[in-house]
Amino acid sequence: MTDAWSRFRRNRLAVVGLALVLVLALTAGLAPWLAPYDPARQSLVEKRARPGAKYLLGADEFGRDILSRVIYGSRVALLVGVLSVTIAVVGGVLLGTAAGFTGGWLDAGLMRGVEILLAFPYLLLAIAIVAMLGPGALNTTLAVGIWGVPAVTRIVRGSVLALRETEYVGAARALGAPALAVLRRHILPNIVPGLVVYATLFMANAILLEAALSFLGLGVQPPTASWGLMVSTGRDVLLVAPHVATVPGLAIMVAVLAFNLVGDGLRDALDPRLRGGA
């Protein structure tokens, strides 16, 4: 772990990404104290106000402070991201482990279902899930999490298949170790680093997908502050008040970039091929 942290620290872009993620997390946690105004407070006489002393990042089409809404929008982005990653990882680990370790008809059946889901474009699959469940923050989280399950399942299954053929797993099974003990002691600990990397990268995709669904009106519903919803409402006034859509768009870009940088850094730091040379 110490060697992995040392390699991670040497990656300057990864450190920058980690700093941005920490700032994003602190912003979400301290939103009530950081936001200068109530994000739902309207002032029609100040609608589309330019950035200035009163509204540092300007006001939207209803006169709501954009800075306050961006701060509160970070809560939605992180909440949807964390919960959807949890759903995807837990579901993918259960299905991938069952398929890879058991094999046979169960493996074949699960993987055919996974391949069917992976054949759909990711946004179309998420839209179909939200269409069945209905719009809203909770259903958006479920849709994003379910969308991520097939990819995690395939990754876990591949890792389990490879580990199942190793000598130490074969020795443990030859000595009569129960299947659950083999999974707990020898297989699952070895797939954790890869899952951590994928979960970090999936956070970026989850934030982007939540913003896309909210942009289409299928995600978080008004008056809740959501970056994608803010971009959607701001596109109608893009020529006369570009800051209404540009500011939340930049927030999405920075959040996605931060998690991608951290994920790339973790991938390099946790690469077993680099452990011997650290």
C-alpha cells in the first residue's frame, strides 16, 4: 500500500485530480455554509444577471444565484455517482463471481444476458430504464447503477476465471477448502485493486450520465439543483446569457476530468507489474 501511494504521488496529474475530488466533496458537504444564497430563491427582476459583485457567477433565467446552484448541484452529482457505483459494483461482483467461479450453464446464461445488455448504447439503455421507472433522483441513480452492472460483471468474471486457474487456488481446493473460503481469502482480495480503479473511472461516467439524463428531462426534476438540468435550461438563452449554461457545463467537465485523472493514477499505482520496481 505504501509503494502504491508513492507511485500515485509521483503522478502529478493524479494528485491534481485527487485535490479536485476533495474540493468537490468538501463543497458538497459544506453546501449550506458555502452557498451565498438559497438555491431556490428567485428574483425575476434580476433574471439572467451578469456575473458581478452580488452574483459572482451570475443569475439564471429565474434570477437564482448560479454559484449557489452549482454548489448544491455537486451534492446531486456525488450522491448519484456514489450510490450508482455501489449498485454497479455489488451487482457486478455477485454476478461475475457466480459466473466465473461456478461455470457451466450458469456462466453461459449470465454472460449471454450481459452481452445483450452491452449491445445497447449506454445512453439508450439508461433512458429505457428511466422510462420504465419514471424520472427522479432515486430512479436516475438506479438507472445509472443498473447500466454499470454488465460491465462490472464481465470484468469480475474475467478476473475470477484467471485466478481460479492459479496454483494457490488449486492447492486450496485440493486441500478441501470450502468454495466460500477460497473466494473470501484468495480470489476476492485479488480483484479489489481492479475494482477500485474501475469504480473511480465509473464515477466520472455516472456524473456524466446523470447530467445527460437531467439535460433530457428524465433525471433530477426542478427545482432541485442539477448541473445537467442547469445546462438544459440555459441553452435557450445561450446567445444572450452564455454564463447560465457555461458555468454548470464547466462544473461537469471539471468533475469528470478529476475522477478520470484519479482513476488513471490508481491504475498505474496499483498495476502489479510495477510493484517489483517501486
